[in-house]
Amino acid sequence: MAHFPLQNTEMTGKTHKAQGYESAMAELEEIVADMEAGKLSLEDSLTAYKRGAELLTFCRARLEDAQQQVRVLEEGILKELPAGEA
């Protein structure tokens, strides 16, 4: 299972620990909300934008991994058995 790497952001001064898809999405949604609300200075907005781009890349990769796993299942395990083999 892939995890998002540790990141240190100047905006919050926090180190972001490895996280899964759901927590990455929650953090991305929070960043978007803060930016849309105009809560951030220009410098913090740039830092947040960079972090958001990293999170977006991570989330897309996790979704692609999940889609690949579904394709494997659909092509293998989930194929219908020919009549008489069930």
C-alpha cells in the first residue's frame, strides 16, 4: 500500500505524516476551502497550492491503483463460468 511521503509545510509548520487516500482527500479539501475563503496570504497560498498539487498527484495515483485492481478482478475472478461448470 502506497503512502504519501512526509512533507513539511511552512504554512502550518507541521510535518505531514504518511497518509492514506481518505486523509489526503480531507487535507486537500481543507486547503481548497481555505484558499477559496481567502484566508491565506500570498506566500501561504503558494505553499498551499504546492501541497495541494502533491496531494492531488497522490490521490490520482491511488485511484489509478484501485482501478487497476478492479480490472484485474474483472478479467480474472469475476468472469462468468461456462454453463455446466457452476
